Amino acid sequence: MALPITVPYTFGNATTAIPLSNLDSDYATVYQAVNGIGNGSVALANVTITGGTVSNVSGVVPTPFTANGVVYASTTSALATGSALQFNGTILGLGSTPSVWFNDYRTIQLAGSASLSGRTSQTGWVQLMSNVFRDSSANYLYNGTGPASDYRMVDNACYWYQAPSGTAGNPITFNQAMTLDSSGSLLVGGTSQADVNANGGFYVSPNSRNTYTVTSHLSGASSGSYYAYFFYANSNIGSITQNGTTGVLYNLTSDYRLKNNQEVLTGAKDFVMALKPKKWQWWDGSGEGVGFVAHEFMEVAKYSGHGEKDAVETVEIKDEEGNVTGTEQRPIYQAIQPSSSEVMANLVAFIQELSAKVTALEAKLGV
């Protein structure tokens, strides 16, 4: 017979014998199946139990876990509290058992002491932390033994914090190592431009007219302290250093140990006299210029400029959607350094030549 069956209430409470002719021919099968609930191992299908209590159940039983939580099932189909995915209602653990965080936080806690958090009390807040845990009292603590870091995006600003190595469970004292503030200024070693200026650091600041870079030393730094290093192939080729309390030096590497076959410079007069100083009007109407024309200057001072005469590059033209609509030729301008060591050495040598001639003439005239 098909299941389920309905047993009359009077049958369920009968105290006298009931003729078998009143029962279905499959009564024995049904009896064995239902009886199996208490004593057997017969599977049930389409059976509804109403108004009773099921007890003494053996087999796979779900492991207790936090209310409203989510976990992976183990290989035995039991709910495993140590699984790879756990959720306690506010904190999601991926390969990590969720901790009790400050109640303002909603966090994904990752294996390896990393976490990604947002806050219910503040929009535009994202926090990525390494080896950091924020407890129920809002204290920053070391999650494990080692250094810690904290990166925050708050509205339209970004903040980087660092802390030295510490012991698991101890409080963290962060240093705000770098800031990208809401004006677009990048600050290293301080939280504001005034802070960097006073205590040392570096910042790049854009504004409506230009972008500028500032490097600052601590007050009282000695003369000769570096503002910038320039390297090529792991060797220092130049620098900018402090010169007293009111100036800077722009230095080119000039150590004698780098120079073979040193000789007295000759031909300085020809060098200087071949230069073609000029004045001109700038093409954009910004006024008069005085100096040299790059390709003419570089014909004489070949080590004091960069680029080629009439050089151009091909540039793609794109529409507002980024599609290439054509190409155009744009100039690559030459650049020179009229105050280079090459120029200065020839000027000095020429002056020395003239000075020697003046001295000789004065001696001849008895002046």
C-alpha cells in the first residue's frame, strides 16, 4: 500500500482485538516501518508526526553554533564550528574563527591575521588591517606577535598607519606614516603640510595653479643633510643638500676617483666665442626670453643638453568615450643646462686666460 496511511483514532486507542479483515493487507509492513522509529533502522518516507515528541535519536547530530550564524558542513554532514566559513551575525570569518569586535564594525576576518572592515556609524569608511584586532572596547590590539599595519579610506582621503613588532593581545600605538588628504596632497612622515614642514618629511601638493613638491628636515638639521638623492645603476650621480640654514646645493658627482687622465682644459676661448647668446619673444605672449637656442647651444656644449632638433612623436587622438579617431604629430622639445660644469669650466678657463694676459700686459707697461 502507498504511504502515508491514516490510522483511525479509535484504532490508536483500541483496547480489544480488531479483526485482521478490517486492516490493510500490508499492515505488517506499515507496522514494521512505523515501529522502526523507536527500535528499528527502516527508513521513512512521506511520514508526518503530529502532536508527539521524538527522542532517543541516534546518528549524525548538528553541532551547536552561534544563533544566526553560518558554517560549512563537515564530511559527516555535521555543522562544524571550526570550518573555513563562519558568521556570528556581524563578523564573517574566512579560514578564521570570528573574534568579538567593537560593535560599530562589520568585518571580514581572514586567515593570516588580516581583516577588511566597514563601520555602521560612518559612511565612506573602509579599513584594511594586518595583525590588528579591535576589541569590544574599541582598543587596537595585536592579533598575533609581530608588526602591524592599518590602511584606511575615509570619504575621499587615505591614511597609512604602521606599528613596530608587538606581542599578541597587547595594545598598539600606531604611527601615521603617510596620508593622501582630501585636497590630493600626498604627505609622508606627517599628517599635514605644517606638520611635515616642522618635523621633517615629504609631500606633493597640487592646487589650481601648479603642483609642487616639498622635502623638509627636522629643525636644527646640520648643513649637508640630503633633500634628494639621484641614482643610476646603484651609484649616486647627484644630490640636493642643505647649505646652512638658508640655502641648498645642487650637486653633480665629481669625485676624482671617477676621473682618469685628468688634463688642463684648453680651447676655452674658442668654446666661449662659439656660443650664440640671444633674446626673443616667447610664442605664447608671456614676454621676452634671454639665453640660448637649444640646437645651437648643443653644437658647442654637447654635454649640456638633451634631445634632437625637430624631433616629433605620434600621438593618438581619442573622443570622449576613449575611441581612437586619428593621430597627430607633436614636437619633442630640446632642453639645455647653460650652467652645466662643461660651460662653467670653459668660462673659468677663458677668464683665467684673459687674467694671465692682463697681468702680463700690466707687467710690460709697468702698471
